[in-house]
Amino acid sequence: MSEGKVKLGRFTAILDAYGAEPEHWPERERAHALVLSRSSVAAARALAQARALDAALRDVPAFEIDMHPARFAQLHGKIMAGVHSFPKSWMGRIFGIDLAPAQLWPSLAGLAVAAMLGVAVGMSGLMQLDTNTDSDDLVVSSIDIPVTAQ
């Protein structure tokens, strides 16, 4: 620590993270933490509780599975098959179709290009119709036949 002292809050965080054995504590804080544990009643109490917890955890027997290796391999295969068949994307979980991002981005890119093209055409006025003219005028103007006066 920069100031060279360990406060009680940091000391209890060290105990929670590393346990009661000082050799497991961060090296640069170890000496100051030991001084605090000897000089503070609250720190000594916290260290005693951490030691009791460590002892209780050491006394818990290890859980062992007594299973034939072939049966274990079969169970492992079933579990892994279930993991791989579960939909990974949010669309798979909601809609029942699993489109991974690698499969989804080309479609989204195409949609974005189409939307940008639509905005560009709309802003350019290429598709603008003059609504103030009659439909007959539109037909005549599109055919482009010269009209002669008789």
C-alpha cells in the first residue's frame, strides 16, 4: 500500500480472499497486516474467525463419485450433448432459431445497405411524383410525342 499501513477493512478483505495463513496474503501488505492483527482487537478477532473457518473447511470430506469409467463417459457425453444443443444466441432462446452472430451479421449488413439506399433515394427526389398534374399529362409527357397545332 502507498501509505504503508493496512486498515481494518482491507485486512478483512485480505482474510476473505486469501484465508488466515499469512503466507497466502499479498507480499507487499503482509508485514503491515500482521502488525495490525497484533495491535487491534477487531483485527485479532477477524483473524481468529478466519482461522476457525479454514479449519472447518479442512475438515469437510472430499466428495468422490464411485462410478464405472464407461458409465462416467456415457454420462459425460450426455451432458456435453445437452450443452452443445442449447441455443447460444438470444434469438435462439426467444424464437427457437439459433443464429449465431457469425450467421446473423451478413443479413443485418444487407438490411442496413437497403435502408441507406432507401434513404438516399428518398432524399434525392428521384422517385418524386408531381401530384398537381392530371394523369393524362403524365402519360403524354412520358411518351414524348411532339404535339403540332392544327
